[in-house]
Amino acid sequence: MWTQFFLVNAHFALNLFAGLVFFAIAWLFFDAWLALKKGKELPKIVGFGLLSLSFVVHSTLVETSILGGSTFISFPAAEIETFLKLVGFLVVFTWAISEESPPIPGKTQRAIAVSIAVGPLAYFSFFKPIFAILAMLAYLKKATSGLERHLKPLAIGLALVAVSELLSLASLMRESESVEIYNLVSAFGPIWIAEHITLLFGILVLGRWVFGYLLKQFRVQLFMIFTTTILAIFLATTISFTALLVKSIQDQTLAQLATDAKVLELSLDSKKQQAISDASLIAQNTAIGTAIDEKNRTYLMAVSEDFLVSKDYSFLVVTDANGQVLARGEDPDKVGDSVSSDGLIKKALSGEFLSDFQSRQAALGSEIAVRAASPIKVGDEIKGTVLLGTLIDNSYVDGIKKATGLEASIYGDNTLSATTLLAGDGKTRLVGLKEENRQVKDSVLLKGKNYGGAVSISGLGYFGSFIPLQSVDGNPVGMIFVGKPQVGVLQTAGRSIELTFVVAAILLVLSVFPSYFLSKYLSDQIK
């Protein structure tokens, strides 16, 4: 989650920086207009000014995968950004090719023939890289075929920006059903990162070029220093605020998950208490004690099978005073073996009524059973024990998710035995998946302590809370897990992040005016 958060803020900072650089280019032409008073500079000012605004607007766009929908339904930021870029690049290109460039003596000028077809509004995004390339070609022509070689860095910077715009079109393919294509074009994926890295290099080239000219004048130096300082302050404030916001929501989420895990633990404890009650009910049947004395396994088997049919239990075992199995309700043919080494049976043979959790081997690994044991007494003499239990399966955790909306899982040791978590196909449960997080295993399975924090399950990030499940001896045999996808937490903060970005961008634009008047006043005072 924090990687996505920092990438969102990097997107914000990079686009604001791009807005500052394009504003500086517009200011460079504005400064030339103030000196020469030639109207031909005005379209350049407008073009690069619109590009500057487009990047500022684009900085406020938070990826929909994080935001989960726009807060400002009446503020079509994406459409405004597209419009500003199209008009900005078109104006820059038009005036670049229409303006005569001082020719190199003896070299023939060649015109650039351009045919532009404007498609439907829905496809205007495709024209952003096209217009950017045209603007780049126009300035490249001026830099290579005339005497304005100083414009070559401007052409190179625009070329990199054009490549970035071309890469941004990959976002239009995010509805693809192909997993490979989606992973490639998804937000924060390889193409998204390549787009922003390319834009960064382009802005660095443009920034180095434009500030090399602007910083030669004291008044402009002051103005750019004020503007850049304000930008840095806004960025630091915005990123710090959003980081604190996300951290606060994360802490609240973990605290709530810890509470939810406790509720799930209490639910399992209630099953343990119910199991003890039912085991005691069976043990109080005096006919069972008599059947144990008489070795009447037929009767004991019938009682065991009838109980399992009438109650929601997975297994029931009746033993004699030595721990030898006399009857198994779930497997009538498996009798005669000894379970005297079982810790729960030992406790029951000593006269205790208790329950625990047991990790049992299954086809896909381990599974967890809630068990209870009770001594079978005739008078004060213990004749044997009754042990019953139920397996915690997917239907149980499904009920938890239906009630709370949270992902819930039960681990046998470190293996998922029951879960609501699904694989990438959206159908297959992740039963059998092992939890290999060292912190989780050390805290929960080795030390028997609760754990809350970030974990990765099947490649997806979750905030989760783990609680150990313990045997009658106090040894951890499994875990309870309650979790929430990390992206869901970031989406909770997404709307506040978007609002913060918009307000910061508006204040940054408004700060240009006092910065200009302050720098003008100070430079006039020095003169």
C-alpha cells in the first residue's frame, strides 16, 4: 500500500514540476514580449501556459484503482486536462511552423506538410501524443534548418514529453481480459512507471534549458525562487498531510481488525463451550457407562452414529478407562486403537471437562477441529471418555464474511484450511496456501502471541490480524486471520487525497500572482 501511496504522490509532484517548467517557458516568451513588444510571442505564451495548466490539472488526478471513483463528479478534470493539452500543443505547433526562422546561408528551406484529422470527442486522447510530436518536429526543424540551434533542447524535451503522452494511452487498455496485458498497462505497472520516468527526463531537459535563460535576470530570479519555494512547501505539506492521513487510517484499520479477530475468537470459543456441553450430555447417559463395562460396542456405535446424525459434529469417539477406542461415530470400522497419549483424553481421564483446538492432516495440508472431552462416570468411578469435535470449514468463514464483510481464514499450523480468499480466477479458494511471513510465524505459531500488520497473500497486500489457536497443552496449532485488502484502505483515504491535491494545486496557481508582485517590488527597490 505504501508503495502505491508514494507513487501517487510522485505522480502529483512530477506533474506539478512539469507545470512549473512549462510555466517557466511561457514566462521566458512573456519576458521576450515585454522587451520586444512583438505580438508573435503571444501565441507561444498562450500555448505553453495552457500546457502548464494541463499538467497542474493532471497532477490532481488520482488513479481510479486507488480512488474507486471521483469525488468531484461536476469537475471533469481528465477532460479539462485533455482539452488544455490539445489546444496547447496545437498552438505551439502552429506558431512554430508559421514563424519564419533565420535560414542558414545557402541552405534551402523545406516546408512541413501536415494533415490533421480530428476524430470524435471520445478519441481526443489519441491526439495528445500526435500534437506533442508535431510541436517537437516544428521546433526540431527550427533548430536544425535555421540559426536557432538554441531551441534544440526544447525539441528534445518535447520529444520525451510526446513519448510520455504516447505511453499514457496504455491506460485505455485496462479493460482487457488478458491478465498479461492488464498487468502491463495497469496503474503503477511497468508502462505507467515508464511513462512517468520519460516525463521526468523530458522535464529535466526542458527545465535545464529554460532556467538557463530565466535566471540571468535578477527580477526573474526572485520570481522563480519564490515560485519554486512555494511549490516545494506545498509538496512537502501535501505529502506529509496525506502520509499522516493514510497512517491514521491504517492504524484504525488494524485496531478494528484486532477487534474483529477477537469477535471471531469468541465465536470459536462459543463452539468450544457448546462442544463441552454436548460431550457432558453424552457422558451423563448411564447406559453408556454400562455398555463400556460390558464391552457392548454395538450399542456404543449406535449411540455415536445417532448423535452425529442429529448434531452438527464431524467426529465422536468413545474410549474406555485406558484410552482404547470402543466406538467411532464417523468411522465404525476403526476401533481398538489407543488415544491415551492425546492430551485432551488424558485430562478427561483425570476427571476434567475441557475443550481445545486440534490440527488434523487433510488432503491439502492441515485442518482445524474444535474438540471437547468429558469423563464418563458411574458413581465416582471413571469408566472412559467421550471425545467429539467439528471441523472448521469454508461455510463457517463464509458466515463471518457475510456478517462483517471482511476476509476471514483459519490456518492449520501455517496452512490455510478454511478461507474466503479466492485465487485470481475469482472461484478457487486458496485452501492449502502456506503463510511464510516470518513475523507471523514467530509471533503467533512460536510464541503464541497476537499479530497485526501488513501481509502478502497470493501476491496481494492485506492488513490482517492473527490470533493463535491452541491445544489443551497451550501449544499453538493454528491461527485465526481477519483481513482487509490494503488497496481498500488507500481507497478510503483516496477521496481526501484527491481533495488535498486539488486544493494544493489551486493555491499554487494563485500564489503566482503575489510572487510576481513581490519579486517586482523587491527588484524595483534595489534599483
